[in-house]
Amino acid sequence: MQSKPQSLKNDIIRHLYKHGQLTIPMLRKLVNYTVPTLCKVVEELLHQQVLVIKGKAASNGGRCAYTYTLNASYAYCIVVCVERFTLRVAIANLNNELITLITSVKIGITTPNDMLKILQRSVRKIINDSKVNRRQIMGISIAIPGLTDKNSGINYNYFGNINRPVSEIFSKMFPYPVLVQHDMDAMTLAEHTIGLGKGIENMLYLYVGGTGIGMGMILNGKLYMGLDGMVGEIGHIPIVDNNKQCHCGKTGCLETEISESALVSKIMESIQGGSSTMLSTYLKNGTYLTLQHILQALHSGDAFTINLFAQISEHLSKVITIMLHLLNPEMIILGGELTAAGQYLLFPIQQHMNRYALPQLLKSCKIVASTMGTHAPLLGNVAFMLEYTLNNNTFFDIGTR
């Protein structure tokens, strides 16, 4: 149970993390406390070096108010992103800045136990190579794709054979808290905290990548995770009548049409059927076709590839329309490798949605492409760890342990 002063301190930290910098009058509008109480608590946080004075806010004729922000170097988070064939590790500060280079390790097809060893070595190395005071590390926050049960902590795709929570195993290797979350939740939280979705109370993040499709949801200002934390598996909605088997074992899933392997397969079938495209050059040369080749052909004006993305956009627009009608969001953010298609993807989606969606719902919702790039899952980890330390009253122990 948190005391009122402790609760207020935590709320101030949350608001400064979310807004970046605030004055006492601004904080007064966000928390239900008097100005004298806020001034006293802010002074304590300054003394504890949790906050710093950023400068003075613009005056409207009265006394200038100081602007406060979090001390970025008060605490750090080891952020990890597990991907299909790669593991990425870095250290981030409270300003959502990566203060180290990202260490990228190829993992290929790895057994769960080998994956844990790679994780352990990679995290140890980045801690040892950095100049960060180890006492100031909040914890280790890991974003993993696939099905992760938030109640049991078990990831069924990467660590299913271990049948134990990765956080439990990993926390025995390091003297820090360890969190494991779905990478889609991490990306969604990053967009909501520091991306295009900042300040949006109801938004959807739709990941359209080479490995598949997923979705995260911010509803009424909070990340929605569902009963077991396995929401947003829209890539496995059987929306396509193609009788193609998905890797999940079902047929007709959206991912059977929209993924790197699905696109490559469709292109090869079309070329063998006589379709004309500049991509056929790669196949004639014996080059393994990749998503990068497809995107290059697209931006070179290859008519076949442009038409292919028009088909993709129609499938996507149907799913987006379903989500729009169900949840009535203010914003839908598209992220992932396929968004590099730019207007070849976004414009047809908008056109198809004009056909499928109710205009009253569509006009109040912005559909935009993410600007965060590949950093989103790494930076979303910071928000998870900060909230964990605040909820568990361990944030102010950082630097003293």
C-alpha cells in the first residue's frame, strides 16, 4: 500500500515521463493536490536528484514558473528485443534515449536453452561494456514476439519447451527485475508514450511486417492486454478464402497473404504463370527474393508490384474496418517493414476504407504510418519497466542497492 506522499511522487514521475516537462501549475491540473503540497514534493524530488530544472516557462505577466523534467541519468533500463532471426540489446535512459549502440546478435533457428544463453551473454556484455553505474539499472525489459501468456509468463513460440516463465529463469542470472512482454505491446506503448499516438486516448497500432501481422490497443488511455495478454492476433483472422495453410495450422489467415514468405510465394507463382515483372530478373539470376527486392521494384514503378500492394491493401483495409467499427479509435498507426511501401500501401487502404467503413467513424479516425522505425520495441520496454518499479515501490531504491 502506497502512502499519499509516495503516491504523489509516483504520479509526478509518470506525468513527467509522459509529457517530458511540466511546471507546477501544469502538474496541478493533472493531480488532485494543492500547489504548496506539490512544491514541497517537487523540492524533495529535486533533492533526490530524480528531477532537474529544465528552465523557466514563458510568462504571461505574472511570476515565471520553473519547468521540471526527469533526470535522464537517474535510472537506466536494459532493453532487449527478440526477433525472428536476431536479438537486439541496448541501454536506455529515462528520456527514452538509447545511450549505447544497439548490439545485434544473429540467433537463427535456436533451441530455447541456447536462446537463454545468448540472451544472458548479450546482456552481460552490454552492461560490462557500458559506463553505466550498475546500481542505477532499473531492470531488464524484454520484448518477444509470438504468444506470451501474461499470467503464466510463458512464451509459447520461443520458449514453450522450457515451460517456465522466461522472467523467472532470467532473474536468477541477474540482480535486477526482469520483465517479459509481447513485442506488439512494447511497440504500442512506445507509440503512445513518445510516438505519433502521444496524448491519444484510443488508438490502435497495426504492425505489418515481413514476419507477420499483429495489433496493439490503447483504450481509454491504457494498454489493453486482455485476459491472458494475447490480444491483437489479427494475422490469424481467417479473412481470406484462399485455402492456404498458415504456420499456425489454420487456413485462410490474413498472414497467408501478407508476409514476406507469402509475397515471395505469390510472386514466384505469378512469374511461372507468365506475369511480367522486373522481379523475374532476380529469379533468373538465382537470387533469393526478399522483401527489400520487392520494395525496390515497387518504388521503381514496377506495375506488377504496384498491383500486388493494391491487393494487400484491400485485405488490410477489411481488417482495419472491422477494428474501426468495433473500437472507434481516434488514430490507427501502421508500423512494420511493409509500411516502407509508403503511399503505395496507405493510399489504396484509404480508398478501400472509403468503400467499406461507415463514413461517420472513418472521418474521426486518422490512419498514419509510424515514424519510430525499428526502435519502437526497444523503447516501449522502458515504459514497462518504469511502471513496474513505481507500482512495486522500488523506483526510489535505485542507486542505493
